[in-house]
Amino acid sequence: MKKVFIAIILFINIACSFAQATFNTGWKDYKTGAITHEYVYSCKDNLSLYLNDSIDIFFSPDSLIKMTVEYPLSEHAVYKTVEYFNTAKELIKREEYKSAAMLQTTEWKYDDKKRKVYQYEDNKQNGNKYKKTYTYEPDKKTGGRVVTESSYFNDKIEYYTKDYYDDKNVKTKQVRLNDNNEDIMHVESYIYDDKGKLKERSVYFPEFKVTKTFPENVDDPELPKCSRVLPITNETITYPLLPSKVAFLKKFLTKEQVILTDKDCKAFEYKFTNRDNCDIIVSSTKVNNSKRVLLRLKQKMG
């Protein structure tokens, strides 16, 4: 009964969002410039589609306000994230909500070179506050630069981190210092292969006089073995009501079975797009050989 109730609420929310001329961030109403609707399904081999999640993303006409609203079917709640950008398109504030309750706010500041110099996080659930400040200095030894991060917890300094970059802006070393900015907690070095990919991390712990090496997996097994971007052809993409979305996707997936059942692609992610108002992303999952199907519809307002 609970799932039926959530499904009804979800249907009402999504149906209303298609004609929503404004959106409310919790503090203010903004005019809607565009909406992106996303529907996430799990798909079995017999093309049975099960809706798992639905997301609406609202944009103001100047794209300086972005609100993401998630309606997970597994919970009796709605999650909302509001992001604010400055005219340089830099993220300056994020607000996170669960239903009407604010969970967390995060703020950023930048210098005139567009470098992040400040980050402040206020957790409304437990009252904890986190602050980070950043300074940038040239490294006279290498011709590169040193970025120093000062990290605070509830207004008390916790530690300092110095990141070293060479003259090609490649990170070579990180030094973590205690709250006195003198005692070294650990030193992490980065080793790259001849193609410039990180292949190994070496961490030295002065307290124990021990060095540990962590090889990096260049061929990440989590990445799809087959990843392609393909056009949507001979399809009329509109904004159908909820009952017709499943029928539309089943027809589309049936048409693309040759690609989706490629025996050489045990792990895959295919993005079908008409580059206008629709994307269909199909990827493999590890659950019962099922697929994840994301239908993304982009709607411009006014």
C-alpha cells in the first residue's frame, strides 16, 4: 500500500513539473528556464521495466540557479539540492533538503584567478561545522606551485595539507601536517607511467617509519568495457504521460537488441541521443544480469 501511495505522489509531482513555470528553492520562487526529467529503470532480459527513481532538474533562465529534486520509490521522502552559481559559473552555494527539512549548506569563495580559497560546510543534522581555506604559492625548487589547505572542525584547526605540483601542473606529492603546522602525519608521493597516468602511490608514515605502496588500477574494472554514444534515429521524441514511457522504452530497447546483447560486451554503457531533448542511457548492472535504463527528457520553458 505504501508503494502505491508513493507512486501516486510521484505521478502527481512529475505531471505537475512538466507545466511548472516557477520553482521554489525553500527561500524564494524562481522563473523556470528549463527542466530536465530523468527516469531510472531496472530492466530484465524479458524487457520488464521497473521504475526505481525519478529526478527533476530545474534551471533558471540565466542558469545561475539549479535545483535537483529526487523522488526515490524506496523512501517516503523527497530529496532536494539547490545550487547557486556566480556570473563566472562558479558554484558558490549548495543547500540540501530532505522533504522540508534542511540537511546541510555548503559555501565556496574564489579569488580573481578563479581558484578556490574558501569552503564552509554547516551540517544542520548534528550541528557540526567544517571550514577549509586555501593559499597558493610558487614552488621555487620545481617551478611549480604549492597549494596549502587549512582544515577546521567546529572553528578549531584540525590539520594542514600541502599539495605540490610541478611546472606542468601535475601533482607530485602531498604532505599532511598536524594542527601545529610542523609535525608531519604522512607524506604521499605519486608515480606516473610514460603515458602520464597515475600508476602508484607511496605513503610514508613518520611516526612508525613505515612506507606503504598502493598500486593504481589503470584498467579500472568498474569502467564499462563497451561505451559508445549513438544517435536516436526514426524516433518521435515528445513528452508522453507516465503510462506511455514504458511502452516507448520497450519499443526502443527491442529495436536496439543487436547492440545491447553483444556477447563481447559483458560490461557496457550506451548513450542514445538526438542531441535535442532526449537521451536514453543503457548500462549493465551486477544484479541478476539486469540493465539500468535512464530516460532523460529536456524541456525548455517559455
